[in-house]
Amino acid sequence: MTFTESIRKYILSGIVTLVVVGLIVATVLASKQDEEFLMSETLYNQAIQLQTDGDLEGSIAMLSEVLKKQPNSEVGNYVAGLINARNGDMKQASIYMQKALDINPYKVEDPKFMLQMGEIFLGAEKFEEARIVLLRCQEAQWTLEDIPDYQEYVTSLLARVENSQSKEGTDNE
């Protein structure tokens, strides 16, 4: 089958039209995504500012808005976990921290994140989870410049976990 010159022109113009329409659609969808991202970034920045100013309730409310729009935001869940912990809601903080880890499993290689997660699990009375996280910190032999006694602190947290678990065991008897 041979194509005449006019058929080739129609095929070429059809392909060009398809590419142009695809580019227009992609541009429209990208601009909507950019607007959503900028709005979420603005809310996130406001949440951080409120947290810095000491308005933890306002900060949590802002982060909730961010997480409604982007529930799989690793940073959003991580910061929400830290702010809830600072506000004393350790159970909710542990949920956010776990979600941040679920979103980015490589966080298990972040010494500061793992220490914070261990502290939050301990505060939420999730002793077995705290023990697992803190043992990971201990086995990795991490050290941090801003926490010079990192390993000693991990050891003291592990002792608190063990004491809490033994108290829990005697309370159940």
C-alpha cells in the first residue's frame, strides 16, 4: 500500500495536531498542580511560623489543611508529628511519624529522625515499637554533632522502655 502525497500531509498534520493538543492539556494540568503546590507550601510555611511563634494549636490546624491536600507529604507528616509531640499529644505524634516513615522508608537511616521517633513511641507508651527503633539507633552506632551523647541518650531511653515494660507486666498480673 502506498500513500499519496496528500495522505502523507493529512497523517503529518494529524500527528502535529495531537502533539499540540497534548502540550496544551499538559500545560493546563501543570498550572493547576503548581497552584495547589504553592497553596500547600504557603500553608506549610504559615504552620512553621505559627509553631515558631508558639501557637501550636494554630500550627496543627494549618498542617491539617496541608495534609488534607497532600496526605502523602513526608515532610508534612514529619513536622505534624513533631508539633503534636511538642503539644503533648504523643499518640497522634506517633501516627504522623509512622506515616512519614511509611512514605519514606529510608528515614530508618536518619539518626535524628529515629531518635525522635523512639522518644515519641516511648511517650505514646508504644514500648515494643520504641524498643525496636532505639535498638536500631544503638546497633547503627550513630553519633551526631548536635547531640554529642547520642548513644548514652539512646541507652537511657532503652532503660526507660525496659522499666516501663516491666511495670506494665507487673500491673497486668
